[in-house]
Amino acid sequence: MVQAEYKVTGMSCGHCEASVRGEVSKLAGVEDVQVSAASGTLTIVASTELADDAVIAAVDEAGYSAVRA
């Protein structure tokens, strides 16, 4: 398992968290997604290394911005 953390900007509520979680969960290999609007963090556990650009694109699709922490 591989764990990656990202800082996400623009989230303010549970709906924001759910949107990010939903998009990131669609990525191949993702096993678990933890999102916190309060701390602005996204933690992903995956079976293989994920490309940062794929994760950032998924967060962007949800309407937010992310960078690798």
C-alpha cells in the first residue's frame, strides 16, 4: 500500500469533502480516501503509486485545487 497526502483549498463543509472523496475514489488503485475540510487535507491509500497529476485533476473535477503535501 502507498499513502499520499495533499493540501486542498476551497473546501468548507461536508459536501465539499464528499465531492472530493467521490472523484478521487474513481481513480484506479485507490483503496481509501480521507478528506478534511477543517484542515484542508486529502489522504489517499492506494494499492499502487498514483500520478500526482491524476489526483490533482480529480480534485479539480470536484471543483477544488490540490497540491502534494
